[in-house]
Amino acid sequence: MASPLDAIKNKAASKVAAALAQTPDPDSSESPKTPKSTATEKVYQTYKSGMDNQRIVMPSGKIIRVTAHEYITDKQDEIDFLDAEIEAGFPYLSKSGEVTSSDLDPMSALRNKIIAEYEAEKKAAAEAAQIASGIPAPVLGDTKKEAVSPASTADLGAVAAGSNSAASK
């Protein structure tokens, strides 16, 4: 006769198996593949401005338009010019940092978030299946304290006093 605990384990295992059967396997041909980018990510330099909108004219005659307190570029001549202007004390402009092309692409950020959530759900389902199958989780250590036994009669006083330090001997 099966115990009630075995019945609960079997029921949980069947639910986990059903959930895994409904979840598409990312390695199978049925699941949609995420398009892989063959190009390396571009790195953009960002600049912040104290003014809402600002126009800066480069020596070549090109106009740099700062809008909404921000300017983002990957062109080295613009980066060199703006860095030189900031070092010379150009007012209202400061270097903000670097961002990648995936940081600027909202679809890429959303795709990465969805993939991370899917992987977390898949890991949780695998852990639930392991628990339901009756395989115990690995035990990292035993928390029971071992009784101290004296190695010689000289250590009896320390053991009786409840200490095992060298100072109490």
C-alpha cells in the first residue's frame, strides 16, 4: 500500500512533467530561434548638456546638435573634438559615459529580458522535477556538534570545563 507522502510526490511529479511537456525545448526545431547578431556591438559615447538644446559648430563646419540634454555619437572625430572642448572648459557640456548598441535598442533589451525570464522558469521547473522525483538536494555540511573526547588524562580538565583551547590546559 502506498503512503500518502508517495501519493503527493507522484502527483507533484506528474504536474511537473505536464508543465515540462508544454514548455518548448530551446534546442528543438519547434521552438523559435532568436536571431543571432553576427556583427559586434558598437560602442557609443554619450555627452550631457546643461541646456535643453544646443548647437556646437566643429572646425570642419559640421553642426553637432545636442537635444534633450544629451548627445550620442560613435564618430571618432566628433568624440575627439568634444573631449578637447570639455578639457578647454566648454560650458554646459560634460562627458557622460559609454553605451552599447544593445542598450540603445529597446527590442534587444526586451528580448534579453524575456530570454532571462524563460531560462529562470526552466531552471525552477527542473529543480521542482528533481524535488518531486525524490532525489534529495545535496547536503553541504552537517550541523551537529561532535562530542569532544580527551586524548589523554591531561586533557580531562579542559573537557570537563567545556573548553578545548590550549590556554585552559
